[in-house]
Amino acid sequence: MQTSAGMSGPEFDARFERLEVLIRAESADTRGMVAALRALLDERTAELHRLIDQKIGQEAAETREYVDLRAQETRTHIDVVAGGLRDDIRKIAEGHGTLRRDLDELKAGQRRSPRRR
């Protein structure tokens, strides 16, 4: 029996078997390439994760440094403001003491002098 391509059954079968072997080999090659690409992708992904983690670590360190610097500046500013407030409070207290003494002297003077009606 001959096929439409002019081949006998055994020739056709042999050719079909060779084609099947070639397809299997190509399929194995394709699987190998896919595995290699997966490994490469995994490697690149891990490298990107390392770079991102490193960058985040650097940014975190810079942020901590910035926050620490600003906190120190704020503490210094508060110390200056508090010092100024202490001076103001001391002046008010001294003024209050002076007013108290003046008031006491005024009251004492009124007690000593005769009352006018």
C-alpha cells in the first residue's frame, strides 16, 4: 500500500518515527532552555531583591541620620527657648517681689499716718 506521497507503509512509518524522535529531542531541548531561563530569572530576581534591600537599608540609615540631626536641632532650639523663658520668669518673679515689698511699705506707711476724713 502506498501513501498519497508515494511512500510505502514501512517507509512512512520509518519517516514518522524519525519525525517523532526529532520532536522529542526538540521538546527536551525546549524544556532545558525553559529550565535555564527559569534559573536565570530566579538569579536576577534574587539580585534585585538584594539591591532593593540594600537601597532600603541605605535610605533607612540616611533617614535615621536626618531625624537624629533634626531632633538635636529641636532640642537645642527648645533649650534656647526654655532659657529665655526662665529669664522672663525670673524677671517677673523679681518684679513681683519688688511690687510686694512696695505694697508692704505702702501699707505700713498708711498705718503710721493719721487718717484723713
